Amino acid sequence: MSFSICVAQCTDSLASSMDDQARIMQSIGGVSLSGHSVQGGMALPPPHGHDGSDGDGRKQDIGDILHQIMTITDQSLDEAQAKNRKHGLNCHRMKPALFSVLCEIKEKTGLSIRGSQEEDPPDPQLMRLDNMLLAEGVAGPEKGGGSAASAAAAAAAGGAADSSIEHSDYRAKLTQIRQIYHTELEKYEQACNEFTTHVMNLLREQSRTRPISPKEIERMVGIIHRKFSSIQMQLKQSTCEAVMILRSRFLDARRKRRNFSKQATEILNEYFYSHLSNPYPSEEAKEELAKKCSITVSQVSNWFGNKRIRYKKNIGKFQEEANLYAAKTAVNAAHAVAAAVQNSQANSPTTPNSGGYPAPCYQSDGRIQ
DNA sequence: TAGAATGATTTACA
DNA sequence: TGTAAATCATTCTA
């Protein structure tokens, strides 16, 4: 709102409440509105034929002052300075009081409407973006790529070299996104601070020549911050999109299965056929198998699930495989027994402890008796 | 390149 | 929650 418009809007209010203001100004400026004087080269008009005690006369007086202010405001700077009027007005002892009243009226009129819009509730979309960035480890303290997807990666990786590579690749890309996000955010914050400082200085400077209250400056700062946070929201949005794309690519990659190594399949098959009567490994057994095969426990569970159902569906087909592993297990058991016997003969005369797998006795369908 | 093999996912159930 | 069963998606092989 320009000063002249403001003054025009305020003139009526000022005039009507002049009696009160006169008392206030008297107490602030130490001068009665009726008191006319020459200040800084600006000659104030004489009282229009009254002694100053008359209310109508004082209204007329302040009306004249405001008229002068408006005239000066409409003038160019050079013109006003040439006439030394602006300076005169600036130094006038009534200026602070007048500005104070004008600021107050500004607050009570248009600006108060804006004020009601200021305390917006937090934007739910912004909150969602913030939460997601936090969860993904992009915003907030660095968690070593500690996101849900990253955790899934760790679980999927288990120990398999290829998955570990994919996982570290995911983490590296996430770190890259994080760095870009923080650099951009810093830039925005810096720009926001610089702009805010500039505008505040400008307003403070202007407050010498037009009525600007600290509240108004504060409000302006709020507007600037809101503008910048909308830009930040765009940054957050694009960062979220980048993370989503990365995540979907990663999850797709996770679906790309790789066959287990021959050695891992052998270990799993050995266990399966040697426990054919009850091919349900305990949690501990699964963990041990997972360790031996360099896969995860859930992969072990999947393997046993698949194996059980496929074996059951086609026992005939698996018969050969069952015999093969049975023979293998028997040989292993024989070796273990022989080693134990040898060991006991060498070290102790006592009866050898029957350790290792017992040689399974298979039924015709491959089941252990 | 088609079909088999195989690891993963989904759904239903106890 | 673990498992069976069905199914999907990918890899292997003849």
C-alpha cells in the first residue's frame, strides 16, 4: 500500500478520532496539534482563526498537515529535496506520532485481513514428502542408507556377492541423491536469507519516509519464507520421485533371480534327502544351512517349500536324485564312523560315541524309516 | 527357441 | 506365523 493511498484512506479516520490522537500525540511529541511552528524549513499553516482549543480547528489543522504530506509524497525526490520539504517533514516532531497512528490504522484495515491467513496449518503434502525423505534417509541424519528398501536389500543380499553389489550400488545412488538434495537445500536457504535481509533493510530504510511497522516487516518476511518453502517443496517432490525411481529399479532387480550355486544346491539336497521323513528344518538348521550356502534364511525356506511340493508331486522323477544323495549320505556317514573308530582306538579304549548322521534306512519311496 | 528347471511371490489355511 | 499350493518370472538346456 503506497503512502499516499494509505494517507487518503486514513484521513477520515484520523479526523474523526482526532481528539483522542491529539492527546496521545501531546504526550508522545510534547506538542499540541494546535501548536503551529516552522520546523526544518517546513512552514506549518497558522491556525485558521481559532485558538487551538476548538476541536474543529484542530481537525482542520491536521487535515492541512496531511495534505502537505500527500503533496510531498506525490512529488519526485529531487523536487521535494530541492524544496527541502521532505527533510522538513521527516524532522517534524509530530512525525513519529503520526506514523504510529498510521501504522495502527494500517494494521486495523487491510493488513489485518491478511494476518488472518497467515497461520496456515502444515501442508499435508509437505509432511508426506518430509516423512518419506526421512524414511529413505535422504533428509535427516545419515543412516548409512538405512531405508526400508535398503534394509530389504540387506535381507535380500544375505551374503550373496551379486546382491551385495546391487545393494551397495543402491546405497551409492541414494547417497548421490542425498548430496544433491542437501546442496540444493542449502542454496535455497542461503538465497532466502539473503533476500530476507535485503528486503528487511529496504523496509527499514523506507520506514523513515513511510509508515511501516515492525509487524509489517515481520509479515513480509513470512511471505518471503512461504515463497521459498514452496520452491523447497518442488525440490523435495523431485527428490522423492528420484528415490521412487531408484527404488522401483532396485526392486525390479531384486526380482531377477539367480540360480543358487551348485555347492549350495548340493548342501540343501543333502539335508532334504537325509531328512526325507521330516523335511522341515528347524530355525537353527535353516540358519546353519543359510550360512553354509551363503543365502538367506528365507531363501532356505523358499527352497524347502518348493522342494517339498515338487518332490511330492513327482516322487518318481526325484527317485534317482534321492538314491544318489542317500548313497552320498551313507558314504559320508561311513567315513564319519570310520574316523570316529580310528580316533577312539588311538585315544581311548572306551566305546566310541556315535556322532554324525546316522546312515538312513530308506524305504522304497525314498523315505527314511 | 521351446520347454524344463528353479527361485520368488501370492493366497489360503490351520 | 509357517506351510501348501498355485503361479509368476527368469535362467538353463537340448
